[in-house]
Amino acid sequence: MRVLGTILVMLLSMSAANGVEKAFERTAPGEIEIKVLPAGRLLENHGTGGSYFEQSGKLFGPLFSYIKAHNISMTTPVEASIEPGMMAFWVAPGQEERAEEASEGVKVRDVPERKVASIGARGGYSRENFEEAREKLLEWIAGQDGLATTGEPFAVYWNGPMTPWFLKTFEVMVEVE
């Protein structure tokens, strides 16, 4: 019975992810690439201080409430700054007018197109997994002639909380020039 439950959760997680609009294409686990993130509107929750990993559940709630209240589609991925913790949802193209005003805990921010270095990874959304991918990405950048970071690395999470850890994919990105 436990195996059947696990399979059901996996199938529901995968089907739910398929019905969500993607803001951009993901970097495959184990790959490193330079890519351009599109300009767009983000909904951000900066929380009450502390790291992302200390407050991720508290960051998610106000953002989810905002998109429900404003009839905004859920998109992937979710962006996360680690120190201090911040979570951001992308607003789907064509729905920007539904996300014009900030509310308690949620800021609205338009971002320009961004050039990033990205490493794709698989596993749970933990500090340890983030740090491991971050180090690999920064080592790779250090070995590239003429490439420099222009900010702090951040996380990009592709799957919902019900996805089993071994199916989750994420990226660590940093803006570059």
C-alpha cells in the first residue's frame, strides 16, 4: 500500500507540473550553461529576516495567497535568494495587469532581461544541495576567460513541495557579464 501511495504522489506531482507555465527553459541536471532569462514581472516575499532555508514555508504562503486572490496562474520556476531569504513567483505573460499593486508581504517588481550562468541539479531543496551546486558553478565560472559574476548566486526551484526529493530539479544561477 505504501508503494502505491508513493506512485500516486509522484504521478500527481508530475501532472501538476505539466499544467504550469514555465517562465524559461530549465538547465538539465549536471549541465552548466550561459542563458538569458526573459524580462518579466516577479512577485516577491522578503520575509522577516534569516536565510531562505529557515523561512521558505513562511515565504510561500503570502505569494500563493496573492496569486489566488488576483486570479494569476502559477508559473515555474520559483526564484529564491538565500541570504537574506526571499522567494519570487513569475507572473505569466499577459497577466501582468493582475499584479500591479503590492500587498502585505508581497512586492511587485519588474526585472529586465538577465544573462546568467546556470547549473542544473537534482535532489531536495536543502542548503547542502544548494551549496554543492553553487561551488561547482563558481569553480566553472572561474575557469572561463572573460566571464565574471555581477551578483550573488540564487536558487531556481522547479517542483512543488509534494514532489519526492529524488525527482526534484533545481538550478543555481548567478548573473554574469
